[in-house]
Amino acid sequence: MDFTTSLIKWYENDHRLLPWRETSDPYFIWLSEVILQQTRIDQGTNYYIRFIEHFPTLKDLASASEDEVLKLWQGLGYYSRARNLHFAAKFILNSYNGQFPDTYDAILSLKGVGEYTASAIASIAFNLPYAAIDGNVYRVLSRFTGLDAPIDTGEGKKMFRELANHFLDQKNPGIYNQAVMELGAVVCTPQSPDCKNCPLNDSCVALRDKTISMLPVKIGRTVQRNRYFNYLDITSGSHTFIHQRKGGDIWHGLFEFPLIETVAEIGVDELILNKEWSDLFDGIKPVITGWERVPVHLLSHLKIYTRFIRIDLPEEFDLSEKYRKVLKKDIFKFAVPRLVERYLINRYE
DNA sequence: CAAACGTGGTA
DNA sequence: TTACCAAGTTT
């Protein structure tokens, strides 16, 4: 049997039962695909379930506020996915009368939908012949054919696209795409793949040549920068202060305490001499009741060193209008970064 | 095109 | 504890 036939036969018998595999509704397929971008199934499944509970239809999602969508997305990372998802839902409701677009080009033009996701939706929901190429597919194709072109350069990607189109099952593109990804996820894994039980092990070039551990080839990785955050956990009577992060930086749309970022690690005694500090408190001398460091927070491209400083202010005091004065007991209603959530759980729960 | 964009699991 | 990297997209 050839690659495609063996793969589909294996998938029909062995695939996992996942919630989004019980439907062909493009709204659900879309939702699952966006949630699973750069995200493991173990991590994304609960989010998918909560999303379809809260937003059973595209119209429900479109009718929600962005803050509500971000709150449901909290902890999943890559928050632009949530904002783009919400934007696209409103767009589909307004421009397509709520009818999910059914051509590759129209799907691709949705915010937050790139080539992979457009191919996945087009093939799975509409049975259109587009090969979806994600990290699993690169790995499976690279090992099966022995192609050692890098998967993160334009030239390499083009070669893998040709391979993917060559192997695509034109009649069952949705099943085929899911089959390749499934194989990559459960058999042809990055480390210690289960080649003994692989349906393709009789014709896999990398297995024959013992190059499994060297494929696929990747070129680059961006270096991590350091950032230094000082969050001000202010108590003003039964209130505290928060603000919403803007675009052009991490965590766009999420909430956090007033933040003073420094270019290097400095002491609290230095921090209170900082101009941002005096601007923030404008004349008032706040009482520092304590402070604590939290473990370094790792992002794909950042290491964030953080200190939370607890401060007491007179009840009637207000910060500038950039900051919202909210009841402390309401703090968990806001979408916050994991880093902040961990602190809140320790401190307020 | 390279870099930005989160978080958590694994070795 | 570092390093990799997961159903990628945007700028």
C-alpha cells in the first residue's frame, strides 16, 4: 500500500475520539483549529469545551464582548488568537449573514486564519482538496521521505508543500489531513517515536537510514530577552487598581496591576526614586507594606523577572484615569496573564 | 523575511 | 535546569 492508503486505513481504525471530530460544523472546526494553533490537545481541549458551552453558535461568539472572550481564553496564551477569533466572528455575522464562508480564499482572509488553518477548515468542514501543513506534517513527511530541507525557510516550506500536495487524498482531504496530523501526534512524535507500530514503517526513509532523530531540520530559534516588571498591588480600602494592556506588546487586552518596568533589576529603594513612581502617586507618599519576587516567567522570546509590591493608600485616593479602581473581590472577573493569575491565587484565594 | 507572540510538558 | 517545541499567524 502507498503512503496515503496506509495512513487512512490506520486512521480509520486507530484515531482518538476528540470533541471536534464529532461535528462537521465549520464554526466548531474553526474554533478547534484556532485553539489548537501551537497548542497541545491536552491543553486546548478544555478550552474548546468551555467555548462551545459559552458560545454554542457563531452568533453567540460575535455578540459577546472582547473582554468576555479574553476571560475565557485566559491562560491559553497567544491572546491575539482570541481577539482575531472574536473579530472574525463579528465579520462573518455582518458580511456573510452569519453563514461561515465555504471557499478556501474566503476562509483564508479571516483574521487569525493562515494557510494551515484555512486548509484544515476547507478540507475538514467542506471536503475541499487543500493539504494542511502543520508541525506534525513537516515531521511525518520529512521522516517518511528523508527530505532534510529546513522546515522554517521559504525554500524548505515550498518543497514540503509540494510533497504534501502530492500525497493529498483528493477524494477525502479532510480525513487525510487529520490522519497525517494524528500520526505525527501519537506515533511519529518528536522524541522517541513509536516506529514499531507505525503503519508506514516498511517504507520510511528515515527509519531505514536511522536518521529519525535528525529530522525534521530546523534552522533558527530566537534568543530570549530579559524584562523586569514591578507590579504594584495597591490596597485602597476595599479596592485596588488595574489597567488593560494595549497593543504593540505582550498580553494585549489583558489586565494587570499598575506596572513599572525597568531595564534592569533594581531595588525597591531605588524604584521609589523612579520618575514613574512619583508620577503615579502624584504627591502622596504611599506606604509599602511588603514585596515579593515570583519565579521567572518564561515566554517563547522573553524571560520576565517580576516583583509584586504591596502598597497601602488612603481610601479616597485615585490614580490617573489610565487605571481602573476596582473592588478586590472582583479581581478574578478580569482576564489576566498567567504570571498575574498565579500571584492572585496565592494572595487572594 | 525575521521576530514577536504564551504556556506547559518532556527529557 | 536548560532546551525543545506544540493542529501557526501577523507584521
